[in-house]
Amino acid sequence: MASTMMLATFALAGCTSTGTTNNGTGTAIGTANEIGMNVFRAAIDNQCRSQIEKQNAWRVASVAMTEAQQESVKTNVCGCVSEQAPQQVTIVELGNAAIDSQYRTQLVAQVVAKSLQSCYTSFVQ
């Protein structure tokens, strides 16, 4: 379903016009782009939560935390990663991710790897 939504996003994005008349197309494209980006951010968040638990620093730090504190840190860190994600990908990469699930998996892993450490360090000091 996620890939279908992303595919629809990019299909709609391809219908943009360069004219100056506004017939509601801009709003539809903006909405489609936002839906696609929300799907991408959700994938980033899921990957982030998985990866954060594999880090040695997390294993050490989480011992001294309650479950609520662990969840709070994960939410903050992965929120940071999800917010940085759109700045690290191009529209072409997102289009490829919408079509190819293997590419999507690689792209999400790459984006998480780029941001996870800096976001984690900023929240756990």
C-alpha cells in the first residue's frame, strides 16, 4: 500500500503545469507530495527505531532508563532523523523508491545511517 501511495504521489507530481492559472492542481500535487513524504518519514522512523536498538551506545545508555524514558529518547531521536530525511533525498530517489522496494529499503537505510548518530548524540548527552 505504501508503494502504491508513493507511486500515486509521483504520478500526480508529473502532471504539474508551468502555466500561471491555478485550477486546484497545485493543491492536489501538494497534498500528494505530502502523503508521499509522510509515508517516507514513517519508513524512516521504523528503520531508525530498529537501528537505534542495535547501537552499542544505546545498549549502554538504555540500561539506566525506564521504558518510558527509552521510548521518549527513541521518539525524539527518530523524530529528528525523520525531519532530516527529506533534505537528504532527491525527487528522483523518491520516485525510484516508490517503484522498487529493494531500492526503497536501501534508500531508507542510507538516510537513517546518515542522520542517526548526530541525532542520537544531540539527545543523549
